Amino acid sequence: MIDEQIFLSEQTQDIYPSRYSNSPHMIPRADPVVYGSDFSNAPIHRELIEQYQQQGFLVLDNVFSDDEVLMFQQELNRLSQDDALKQCDEVITEKNSGDVRSVFRIHELSPVFSQLASDFRTMELARFLLGDQVYIHQSRLNYKPGYRGREFYWHSDFETWHVEDGMPRMRALSMSITLTENFYHNGPLMLIPGSHHTFVSCVGETPAEHYRQSLKRQEYGVPDDRSLEQLIDEGGIVSAIGKPGSLIIFDCNVMHGSNGNITPFPRSNVFMVYNAMSNKVAEPFCSQKPRPEYICSRKNIRTL
């Protein structure tokens, strides 16, 4: 019992404080990036794992077949035309146009994407990198339609998941499957290599029910200009481009964002966030109540 109490105490200790001060802070990462160590059984080459360790992300081409991509695209279109679904809390619309921006909890709303969440190509890689059994912390479809697709400002997912959801440590990652071609010019995911080694503590106090606005446009939990400049000076910016069926894997703390899309070419991806079972969320590291289940799996946790 004593050992378990020590473990729980360590898990709930806030070693990455954020939104508590009027000035930002840069805190060195205290957690591993890659938890798996048996490279003889790794699902991808060691060189790629080392690249992930150093940069905080990987882009793997042609992971899914043309037939699979077509099935994903058909489901993407079906969901976008589902009028009943648009009335659900899980659907986030653009602030001005009313276009669908994101659909959360997609691994439970869609049989197609439910199967994708437990696909061995993604699940086994997540298990190795996180060194544990995994579950879906969050899933979503991101639509970025042509001409009117809005930007996603720079942020670390972990900062939000830690502060607003109570994720204790950096033992989670995202996998994004490209459903349309991601060009340089249609608002692809942009990442700052190496930024995952530093936690940027943001300024401001989290407002009540912040998620209602932040999913449309985030104003709290975003890095300050000077911290961003330092991270970009050190690591630069990489755009994650690829054909449909590519897989983008990125660490929970890597700084990322995307520009708006004013081209005729839509950019849509599906995201699966895998969290280690040993890293399940606790109480939020702020004074607010937890975000809804469709944003953060807290009660409905199933080992994959």
C-alpha cells in the first residue's frame, strides 16, 4: 500500500506548472520520449525511432492502401453530411462560417474509425514508443475546407491535456492519418523539431468552460512570442506534407500548429491520441472542473 501511495503521489505531482504566472517559463522535459528499449522487436527501424526521439515526430508515407484511404474518405464525407451529428457536442464548427471544424470522439461515433484506432500498424507503434498498454485519450477528425479553413495556432497538446485534463506526465502521442493530400500550401501540420524537450509554461488563468471557445480559437495555453522565437531559432519549422494514407506521429509536447487554408484544396486528417495506461488522467492541474468525456477519456477507458 505504501508503494502504491508513493506512485500515486508522484503521478499527481505538478512538475509542469502552467497558467499560474504573469510571465512564461521554459521547463526542461523530465520524462523520456521513447519508453521502449527492445529494438529487436520494434515495429519500425531503429533509425526512425531515433529520429522521433530527437525531433519529436515522424512522417511515414504509404502506410495505408488506396482502398483503405477511399473507405476513410467516404466515411469523412458521410459524417460531414450528417445533419443529426452536427447537433452533437462532439462537432465543433468554425466561429464565423459555421463549417465543421472538428468531430471529436470519432473512434466511438464511427465504426470505420473505431477499427482504425485499434489497427496494429498504429497501436503496436504507440505501445512501443510509450512502453505500455495504451488507450485512446482523445480522437477527432479535423476538416480544413478549401478557401475558408481556419488556422490552428501554435501549441503543445500536453500543456492543455495536463492543465485542463489532468494528464500527469509526457507519456502520450498523436497519430494523424492524412485523408486528403497535405500540400505545403493548404495548411498542413507544422512542427518545431526538438521543441518536445522543453515545456513552455503559459501565462493567464484558465477560464471556466474554456474548452467551449478554445476548440474554435485557443487564447489560453498558447506560447508567448519570445518562447516561440527561441524554439524556432533552435529547431526551425517543418511542414508535414504527404499523400493520402500517410501517417504523422508526434509527441504530446512537440510545439505545432497550422496555417489557414485559402486554396481550393481541402486538408482533412483523422487524429488518434494514444496515452499510456500508467498515465491515465487525474484531476485537472487548474481550478476548473474536468473537460467533457468526448474531449478527454476519463471514465470510458478501454485498453487496446
